[in-house]
Amino acid sequence: MRHHEEIVEYFKTRGVSAIFLFRRNLLRRMISILANSYDRDVKPLNGTHKSHVHSPREAEILAKYKSLINTTLLIPSLKQVEDTTAKALEYFKSVRHIILYYEDVVKNRTKLLDVQDFLKVPRRELKSRQVKIHKGSLLNYVENWDEVQKSLKGTHYESLLSGDY
């Protein structure tokens, strides 16, 4: 983001296309980032850091961690992610790009066909061995869930409290 003019120029001269992958639920994004940081520091899976897992057992081990969210910084942090996203889209609007949302890719497998069409590659059935770590309600993954709910209640971020993805 600091050198976006140079990056845009580079992309244009080299014919680079961009794929923006965002999360609709910024609270889930925050929980994933906090859990990933915890895993990087503690390494509960045999001393190795794994941000993605390939077995339900590994996912279960990582899902046991409950993030502690700083509710004082929660709304400013969510706003900052929204602002950064908007800036990125503005900065790179002149570059050939596609916007994807993680939730859409997970729920709608045809989104991967859209990506293949965008990349102008032959369509193939794509598969992933990755296993989702944080399934279901967020209250299972946040240590101070009541405080988080109180912080977001009545704000335009309140809708982030629900939804599986």
C-alpha cells in the first residue's frame, strides 16, 4: 500500500492481473489472525506452526484456542480493515482485477470457475485438502465473547456476530 503507484505501474507494464481475496466477516478474519498468531508462537501441533491443516484432528486441536479480543480497539480495528480494503480497490482500480470473498468461494464452488475464466486458463475441477478450523458460532472461539457482543451491539458491525462463514 505504501508504494502503490509504483506497483500499479509495474502491473500495467508487465500485464499483471490482481486477485483480491477479502473476508466479508471481518470479525472472523480477526479471530483467524489471532489464532494464527497463537499457533505461530505456541505451536500446539508437534512444535510446528500450521495456519492450514489437512485433518479434522488437527483442526480440532487448533480450534480449542479461544482468542482474547481487545474490545477497546475492536471497532477502530474493523474500521481500519474496511478503510485499507477501500484504499486498495481505489489504488488498483486501473489494474485488471477480480474481487473474491472467502465466504463466497467456500459456499459457491462456481466462484473458482470465475477465477479460472479470469486467469484465462482451462477450467478444471479444483480440490483442496485443507480442513476448516473455525466452524460454527464465533462464541466458541472468543474468550471474552460477552464483551465483544456488547462492543458491537448497535453498531453497523453487529451483523458480524452471526453467520457461519
